[in-house]
Amino acid sequence: MSSLDKRLEAFRRLPLRAQLALITSTQANSALAQNQEYIEGLERVHAECLRESTPQQKAIYEKAQINLTSP
């Protein structure tokens, strides 16, 4: 398993709101934002986790999403 695969597998185990925070902070970091493969992997895993989440998990996530994306 590659290093990227290991990181994405660890990312998969995070709560949805933590995943969102990590994606947001990665995109905001000038050095990390250059690794498009990594960001795409994070977004892909996050979308999979979101599809598989319960209604309760989605409600918590939506609140976190509003807080993270509001100026």
C-alpha cells in the first residue's frame, strides 16, 4: 500500500466534519494545495463517506459545513 493510500485510509476513519476541516485547511495551505492528486483523493473519499453516512451524521456535517464555509 502506497503512502497516499495509507493517508487516505486514515482519512476515511475521521468524522465527516473533521474530513471537511482537513480538506479546507489542505486547500488553504500553499504547499499542500499544489498536490492535486492528494486533494482529489481526499475529496473522493469524503464523497464516498458522505454517501454512506446516516441522516444524523449528515445533519452534524451540514452544521459544520456552514460554520467552515461562512466568512
